[in-house]
Amino acid sequence: MEPPAPLSTRITAPDVQGSAHERVYRTLRGRIMSGEMEPGVALTLRGIGKDFGVSMTPAREAVRRLAAEGALTLSASGRVTTPDLSPERIEELAALRALLEPELAARALPRAHMALIERLRTINGRVAEVVAKHDVTGYIRSNLEFHRTLYLRAQAPAMLAMVETVWLQLGPTMRALYMSKDRTDLQKHHRTILAALAAGDEPGLRLAVRTDVTQGLRMLVGL
């Protein structure tokens, strides 16, 4: 009796397509969330497939998932674009951040030991470095890493998933915001967050997070 074929040779076509779809989805999702794409940029399934070296099927499935999350806009005619948000939509998403993120931070506070605070300080140092280089994508990525690192300590995965969906929808808009403003001290609210964490000050922490996550967006739409 012959030994079974190695697992790698027994992967079926659907399995290959599934892994390709997941790769396309995860990579595009990261690009959109970190502001690598501007608002209103048109994409094509053919172009996505070519970029990732995949067929139309995994490209289509990835786009459908991202459209369901609000990361892409899919028209009835099949046109795919990154979100170009209205002022009203930006205000709504800013309000969601103001509701959810202070709560996540407050839930993380009892577990915010010095090791976490030092890690956040290190991340905030990287924020300063990318700002000095005018690296918009690097700034957005480092800024989200700062917040995600804190919120993971809240042990509230459903709430964090909701916040990440908001971040995803806002990614291109955040790029537009930080490219249009002359900013030199984008870490000041983070320093206030760190001070509140170190002091165990929940009201101060809630206020600092709320201010940090909404101020820029509200400036963008003149609110």
C-alpha cells in the first residue's frame, strides 16, 4: 500500500482559492486602514488580480468582504472605489469612536501595568519619528498600533472589532486629513493618555482618548 500523498499535494482548488482570497483581503484591508489609498480611488477586479497574481474569483470575494465592512464602495454597475465620505458620515464615525474607544481604554486601565505603559511610550516615540519624516502612512499605522495595543488589554474583542471596522472606513479620509494639515505635535494627546494610565485616572483617561480620536476628524469637517 502506497503512503498517502503529502498534505501540500492534496490541497484542492477551493482551498487554494480560499487562501488566495484571504491573502488579498488581509493585504487590501491593511492598506486601506493605514491610509495607503486616497478617498475615491477606483479599483478593478482585473487590476487587483494582477497585483496579487490571482484569478478574478478571489479578487471578487475579497472586494465583497471589504465592501460589506464599508472599506470599499461597490456600485450597482460593479464600480469599486475607496470611501469618499461626506461630512455627515465623518461626523457619525467620529461619534462612534468617541463612544467606543474611551470605554475600551477604561476597561484596559486595571490591566495597564508599567510594562504596557512603557511599550506605549515606545510606540509613541515611533509616531514622532514618522511625523518628522512626513510619512503619512507610517503615522496612521503607528497611531493605530498605539490605540490597538492599549485596547487589547480591555479583553473586549467584540467592541474592538467594531472599532477596527470604523478605522477601516476612515483610513483614506485619515490620509487626506493628515496630508492637508501642517502638524508637528501629533503625540500630545498620547502623552496625556499615558499620564492618565500611569496615574490610574479613569475620568482623565476617557477624556484624553475622546479628545485624541475625535479632534482631527472634527477639524476636517469644521465641527
